[in-house]
Amino acid sequence: LGPATLETLPPEPLLIAATAGTTDAGLIDPLPEIAALCARRGARLHIDAAYGGALLFSPRHRARLDGLAAADTVTLDLHKLGWQPVAAGLLAVRDGHDLAALNHRADYLNADDDTEAGLPDLLGRSLRTTRRPDVLKIAVTLKTLGRTGLGHLVDRVCAQAQEFAELVDRHPGFELHAPPTIGTVLFRPAGATDDTVAAVRRQLLTDGRAVLG
Ligand SMILES: Cc1ncc(COP(=O)(O)O)c(C=O)c1O
């Protein structure tokens, strides 16, 4: 829904979810307009920045996420644009009370004396108990590359997507769906049916040459 359609919603929407980087074309919703509308209507704003959130690392592309800071909650997947193996999903909340629903207690996990001594109760962060240390690889990447290093990688991906899209656009054998907004280039063989596209995709997959979405 665009901002104009959102204006027609019933007077008290509870939650509006915007997307910063759609799964297919990488489109970014008009975040400042949606954030202003949420403020006017008293609605909470969640921004799914699973794909596009890493643009924040790049001084060149960061402004495309203006409005993100107004969100109550943001999701970010560094296993999409962030050079992490799965799983590297993060949920950022503006107000720590939003995590209160996760605040369950189990005597064997929450020893009162440990809590009083200031040790964190991981049960208040997730309902899962046994878990993989997924944050370790993120920490190592941030420590090694830093925001600047990741920003360079983001810039390179965006530039290469643009360059590839221009090559596709100039090639008579391909049709470019639209100029890329992040790193996804949508194109197909000119005049090909959906069945032909699917057959090519499966062939590349079974040959072990490429995984196409
Ligand atoms: C925009 C967006 N949000 C959420 C998801 C779900 O991400 P995950 O598979 O990490 O839960 C995807 C996955 O492609 C996505 O593209």
C-alpha cells in the first residue's frame, strides 16, 4: 500500500509494516512519508529492512533509508546483504519494553542470585534456550571489516548490479525488467515464455552452474 492508500485506513491502525528492500525487486517504500503518517495516526511502525538494511553501512546509499530511525522495530538480515552465512537475522527495538513478551522465567535458568548479581537472563531475549552463537560471526565481520569495509562491499554490489543491468539492457537477447535498486537484477530471455524461463533455471540448477530466483 502506498502512503495515499494508507491515508484511507480506519482511523486507528495499530501497526504499519513498511519494507526497505522487497524480496524480488529490492524496492524501498517511501519511509519518511510512512513514518510521518504513523506519527499522525499514532500507529506503530515496523520496517522490514531484512534485505535493504545493510545500505546503512554505505555513506553513498545510506540516505535511501531516511525514515528508518523513526521505526519502533526494524528487522535486518545480514545473511542477505551482509556477507554472513545463515542465520544472521536481527530485530532492533527502540524501546526495550517491546521485548517484555519474551520475559518468561524458569527457575533452573533464572537463578535469583545471578540476576541480582547483574548477569543477563538470555530467556528475556528469546524463547529459545539452547542456541547457536550466531552473533559471533557478525561480531567478527564487524570487527574485521568495520562499517567502512562493509560500506565498500555494499557500494560494489550496487555498482555491479547497475553495470550488469546496463549490459542486459543493451543485449538484444534479454529483457531487463527494471533498473536495479539494490543488488538484484531482474531479467529474462527476450520473448521467452514462463515455461522456458523455468526450464533454463532448472537446467542451470541441475548442472550446478547457477541458482536463479
Ligand atoms: C524483505 C524480506 N523480509 C523477510 C524475509 C524473510 O527472511 P528470513 O528467511 O531470514 O526469515 C525475506 C526473505 O527473503 C525478505 O526478502
